[in-house]
Amino acid sequence: MHNLTVYLLISAALFLLGLLAIMTRKNAVSVLMGIELMLNSAGLNFVAFSRFSSGNLNGQVAALFIVIIAAAEAAVALAIFLNLYRLKATSDVDKADLLQG
């Protein structure tokens, strides 16, 4: 019942939902959630290919690194968005080009 195609279809749906969230939302937190969905779909691909191709744990290790990178990315992005909100009193990503160092 569970073959590779099912996992790839679920992963494609997650990726497309993340892409849709990034392209249609202006709220910074919604864009960040879309990026997280896209990273999770890549992790699902690694685990599925690892399970159905060779049976080793390389895909699970790659998925673990994706989760670690996503956590670090979320921390940095939230710090940037909080700075944007503090300076401009908005979470609109279109206003992010006004930040200067």
C-alpha cells in the first residue's frame, strides 16, 4: 500500500502549499511558515528515498540536518522580523527594503 509515489505526492503537496504561502502572503510569519513547509517536504523526500532505495539511514540523517537548519533559520528570521516590527510597526514583508544598517 505504501509505495514511494504516495510519499512523493504528499511531499509535492506540502511543497506547493509552502510555495503558495510564500507567494500570496505579505505577513512575515506566514512567509516563514511557508518556508518551513518547503523544508519539511524536502526532508520527507530524503526519508522516503532512503527507505525505498537502499534502506540505510542517510536520508534520516539528511532530514535531521534539515530540521536543525530550519530551526536556526527560524530563529534568525524571527529576529529580523521582530526588528522590522519594532522599527516600522508592521509585519508586512514589502516594508523590509526600508531597513538600513
